[in-house]
Amino acid sequence: MRKASAFFIICAVTLAYYLFHPHPIPRAPVAFTLEQGSLRHAAKQMSDAGVIGNPLPFEMLARVMGKASSIKAGNYELDAPASPLQLLEKITEGDFTQSKIMLVEGDTFREFRRMLDENPDIRHDSAKLSDAEILSRLGSPISSPEGLFFPDTYYFAKGQSDFSIIGRAYVLMEKRLEKQWQGRAAGLPFSNPYQALTLASIVEKETGKAAERPMIAAVFINRLKLGMKLQTDPSVIYGLGEHFDGNLRKGDLLADQPYNTYTRGGLPPTPISMPGLKSIDAVLHPADSTALYFVARGDGTSYFSHSLAEHNRAVNRYQKK
């Protein structure tokens, strides 16, 4: 009996310690985001953020308390360590901030930075840093930031550093790209994920109708396989930078520069935008097609051709009428 009593006393003390003892946090304040999903997913997100230890006991606590389905998605912030009971109350009462920023598919890194700089709810720690300094802080081996950040909606606590958003977008792109790369189709003309990302950024800018992404990707992939130039206007425009006035001229297509895919073969040196998941997926799982050309019909869709003669007829029909 004494052994049993001692056991229950130890269990009770251990449980009380867990319930009421604040878990140390890596820094103060610490922000974490809970996305829509299961209790298990929320507990893992909190563990990853360092506000709890092992996620399993917290998951069990929420279930025992009958709050497994009461957790509210949002962005949370802790100014000091909190006990599991305090955390459970916080995330079920919805004690979170609602500030958010949206990184749109096809945006450039320059547009992303301007969006961050103009947001009054963010602490602008990156404002005076160069692109290279930002990449250095992220530990990126890539010399250009273009395309390295995943377009999504990011929730954050007011006063949070813009670096937390930049870092989350960077890590999310790494994860999404790697997952797609591991499941890629066979026979693609890419030697690494970065090349796929570069083409995906072109597909993002070239696509008028979302359903046509796999076909547009197929055209560019077929061209790469045959050694044909990509001849894509968005890449030329990106290379012109601030010199582009909204009107792409014939002289621009003839003037050689690193991003001119009319004068240079292969892929441009870096992505030209931040592609979304659908464009990445299209490049790594293109349509089964031998098409080599496409032209805009004028209604948001494209006409795809398998020969130059067919393409010229389509141009005369849709572009020169």
C-alpha cells in the first residue's frame, strides 16, 4: 500500500509540475503561428516554436480538458514563459493578433521588400540591409534572393521583426520546392531544384489561365530539351529592371543582357519572380505534349502550336488581326 501511495503521490506531483510550471522560451517575446488543422498539428507547431517541450503531453492535456476542437488558428505572442495550462487557455480563447501580409504569386523580391517596409505593424530590421546581407543572415548559398520566398499569407504579431516573415517565407519555399522535387516526373532537363524554380518563375509570369500552366511548362521544357531559346518576354522585362517603361520594343529583344532569352540559350541566371506552388508543380509535372509555341488569344487563354508554320498562322489570327 505504501508503495502504491508513493507512486500516486509521485504521479500527482509530476502532473502538477507539468501543468503549472512555465516552460522556458528561447527568447522574449516569442511569436508563433497556429494554422488551421488538427490538435496534433497545433501542438507540433508550438513545440517547434519552443513554447512547449514534447508535444504529446500537451495534446493529451487538451483532450482530457475537452478542448481538442477549441483551438483557434492565428498568430500568438508570449512576453514571458507560460505553463501548459496558461497556453491552452490562450490558444482556446483566441488571444492572438490579426496582422497579416500577403506575398502574391509573381511578385518580385523588390516588391516583397517594399511591402514589408510600408507595413506599419512590422519592426523594420531589414530596411537598411542589402539583399546580400539578408541572404547572409538566412544562411542562403544563393547569391540572388529572387524566387526564394514562398508566396502565401503570413500572420504576425504587431511589432514583430520583418526578419521573422522573411525567414518563414524562405523556409517554406525550401520545404515546398524540395517536396515537389522529390516527386518530380522523369526526364526533365533540370540538374537541381533551383533550375526548376527558375523556370517555374517564368511559367508564373507567362500564365494567363491557371489551367494552362502544365501546357506552358511543357512548351518551355520541350524547347530546353531541343536546345531552342526560350524567347520569353517576362524574362527580358525583368532584365531591363527600372529601365522598362511598360512598352517592350524590338530593340529590347535584340539587345543582349543576361536575362534576354531571345539572344541567350538555356535558363536565365536566376528566377524572375516568386512562383506559387501550382507553377512549381507544373514545371515538375508538365503536360504530355510536344508543343513548342504558344500565343495569347486575347481572352486570357493561349493557342499552342507544334510547328513554326502553325504558330505563324496563330500569330496572324490572334495577334495581327
